Amino acid sequence: MPVPDPVIASFDLALVGFGRVGRRFATLLSERRDQLAQDYHLAYRVVGIATGRHGTAMHRDGLDLTRAVEIIEAGGNLGLMHDDGAGSAPTDTYSFIERFTDISDHGPRVVVETTTLDVTTGEPAVGHVRAAIAAGAHVVTANKGPAAFAYHALRGAADAADVRFLTEGAVLDGIPVLNLVRETLPTVMIKGFRGVINSTTNYMLTAMEQGGSAADALAAMQVQGVAEADASLDVKGWDAAAKTAVLVNVLMDGRTTLHAIARTGISGLTGEIVRNAVRRGRRIKLVASASRSGDTISGAVAPVELDADDPLARLDGQANALVLVTDLLGEIVITQRHGGLTQTAFALLADLITIRRAVPETALHQNPSRPCHQ
């Protein structure tokens, strides 16, 4: 009996935010287009892109991603690409999400959210995720805000709407920490964790150990797009605190926000302090940690002087690592030697594939002729 051809899942995507991560995701989609179709039976079209400073564009047949990236990097406005057949360009993100579900005539629909972190409330990212779920769209995001402020509420809303809310890119870029626990560690309890989870501060501390300037190291991370848009979020520990809250909420079933994480950054450290630790055979790292005591989970971010043989002490430059403390498997160490835009964009792509794997074949419509602009 002949084997039937695989059903191609044709996803409609809307990109909310089109900064460096969003643009790298767009180019990664293009680079992996053939592999997505062949190995995962996934086709796509991006029918809308919304930005805060460079306008909005929508097109029922899909936008040309190469042109969109070129327009942004030339300082232009995406309104040049907007198709009037999709109606007037939405003036706010919530209208954009609503319009997306109107013009997307062929599901599944996915909103890809990559706006910047707001450490005060997690908005507008939390609202973007909530609006997308309410409109019946899946959501993938690299923004730490939604899971750091409202993970359980958003996951509950997604479950009720029969869509997915995934946020792998919020911690350790593309290293599958959240997917690892969710998909491959059934019945295992995460009792706690500790890790170096901010690349910028680890790069700065490494430079300081070698006699370099913290300011110069931070500037290098900004040029590479690794540091947060507001670099004080890295230096003062806000980024690590947000990631700690994400890990507590997702891996430990906690109910916390980043404001409940005890936080001390590295701004109080000098090169002499850092180098003196090295002379004594130790290293200072900005360590994020959490532990469970009964029903209480406490989290913290602070510089810690570590023994040289500690796995976290061995991290140089942009390297990150997370030590998971489990009830059945002891300690599991996950290390990322290099992080950056490609790794974060990959996390978004991996979440997209996770959604594809979860979609029943019976819910798909085979339509390989749909446009897929590059």
C-alpha cells in the first residue's frame, strides 16, 4: 500500500517587535525554509510585522522578509510594504493582533513576540501574549516579562483556548532548558537551581579579571546586540532576576515575579576585587539561584565567590550554565559556551516546531501552493 504524502502544515505568523532578535528570526526562517518543509512538514508565511519605531506592514499573501529586514536596517518604515487589501495599517499592537486573526485565512496562527523587557510590569509583552491567546493564536516569545510576571495565568488561558504559550528563548538563549524539563524529565521534581545566566555580566567579569575595563566590555556586548537595550538591566541584575523568576515559575511551579527575587548586581565590584579573588584561586560570578523549603520557593541574584572547581567558576566570556537540583537525578549541569542573536532566534524557531508537532494532522489543510516570501 503506498504511503500517503505528508500533510504540510501552513502556519501564518505575525511578528510583534522587529529588533535584532526579530530580524535574526526572520532570516533564520529563510535559511531553514527547505529543512522546515522536508523534515517537519512546516511551511509558513509572515502576514504581519508590527514595530514601535518603524511602522507596521500586513499582507494577506505574506511579506517579503528580506525586504523587511533591509528597510529596517536602512532606517526606513515598514509602511512601504503594507498592502491596502489588508485594510488600513493598524495604529497599535492590539489592533494589529486582532487584524492578524482576521486576515489569516489558513491556520494555525502564531504570534512571535520579541519586544524589549519592561522590568516594572512586564508590559506591554504580557498584554500582547494575552491578546494573541484571546484571538485564538499560539504565542512564542523571547521576552522574559510574560513568564516572569504572569506565567500561570497565561498558560491557563492558553490551555483554555487550546493554543500554546512557549517561551524557551527567555533563558539561556537557544539551549532547551524549559523544553528539557517539560519533555524529557517526567515525574522529576526540580528542587532548586543555581546558574550564571547573564552573558553580559560574565563577559564583563572575565574582562575585569584580565585587567580590562568593565565599561569597554559592556560596550562590546552592546555592539554585538547581546546586552539589553538598557544595559543597566544587565549590570544591576534585573535581567538575571527576570530569568530567575521565569525558571522558578516554569520549572518549579512557583508563583513569583522578578520583584520578589533578592537582587544585587555587579556595579559594586571593582577590577581589584575581582582579580584578588583570582589570586586566591577563586572567581566571582553573578549567580542566580532558587531553592524550595516546604511550600516556599526563594530566589536570589548576587555576586558569589566560587571555588575554582565549581562548574560555574569555569565559565569565561559569554558562557552561561545552569545547575538543576533534582529529586531523582541529582544535579544536572547545562552549559552554553556562546550565546547571541542566532541562539535566541533558534529558540523561537524551536518553539515553532514544538507547536507543529502538537498540531493533529486532522486539523491541517494541505496547501503547498501558498506563497512563502523570503
